[in-house]
Amino acid sequence: MNFPKVYLASGSPRRRELLTQIGVDFSVLSVEVDETYFDTETPREYVQRVAIAKAKAGRQSLTRQQSAPVIGADTSVIVDNQVLGKPKDNSDSRAMLQLLSGRSHQVLTSVALVTELETSYLISNSTVHFSELSDDDIAWYIATQEGNDKAGSYAVQGLAAMFIEQIQGSYSGIMGLPLRETGLLLKQLKG
């Protein structure tokens, strides 16, 4: 499938890998947006707002000559309607992994596409079930530092895969960019 050239408003190597996987020609934009979660919003509203903010920030950074659609994405891990972002430190990581241990949680990823004329988005909702984690499992995983910059303090595509008993939904969405939803948004650009 021939997708149009786009910009990706994300520094995530996983998102770059996923766009490459489906043959998208893209350039990376570095953007900074406020990712504060507000108590007045639902987790779905939160990931939607942040993904759109990233894409719009990327779009605003372009010159006229660079005019092309911009993709932004945001992923959150949800347990008991609580949003787990990236851990602040090892203690925060330990608390998150203890919360995930032996139970299911949701992973919401919103992907937004901003053009000169419109903003559109889609949300992927997946369920991940973790096995029971011992204190040693958690200490070992924290020591790897793999989950330091990941929502929920783990990477589905990395060592944490050993903890996952079951996934329902989009594997790529759990990684950080749901490819089905991304492809649907990009197809809209082709008219």
C-alpha cells in the first residue's frame, strides 16, 4: 500500500519501527507537550487529548515547505480506572509492577492525524493479563531498566513478555502505535 509522506511527532524508537513495518515514509519531529493527567477526564479522553496535542505541536513546528500530515500517539496503562504513566523512579516502577501482578489491565493507545484542514483520531483498547510476579521477578525487571520510559513500567516487546499470560487486542497498540488504526487514518488521506 502506498501511504503519503508524513511526520511522526514522537521520539519513540518503537513507533518509528512500527511505521517502518507498514511501509510509511516519514520524518521524525521532536515535540514537547504537557502530559499531565487531569482528574476531570477519563483515561480515553486523556490519551485522545495528548495524542492530538502531540500531532498539533508537530504540525505547528513545520514550515510551509514541509506541509505534510503529522501523526501523534499516546499510550496509557489503566488499572482500576487509574492511569499508569511512565515511572518516576524505581520505587514507582515497583509499585506499578506490583499493581499489575496476577491480574488484567487495559492499554489504551490513541493515534491522531493532523492535516492543514482537519484532525482525526482513533483509539485502540487492549487487555493484557500478567502472571503473578514475585518480589525477585520485580527486582530483576527493574534492574534491567527496560521499563523506565514505558507506560505501566514495562515493554510488551521486551523482557516483560515473560510475565504476560494473555493479550486481547492490538499488540502494536500495546507497543505504542496501533497499526490497524494508523493505517485507517492514513487511507483517509488518499481520498
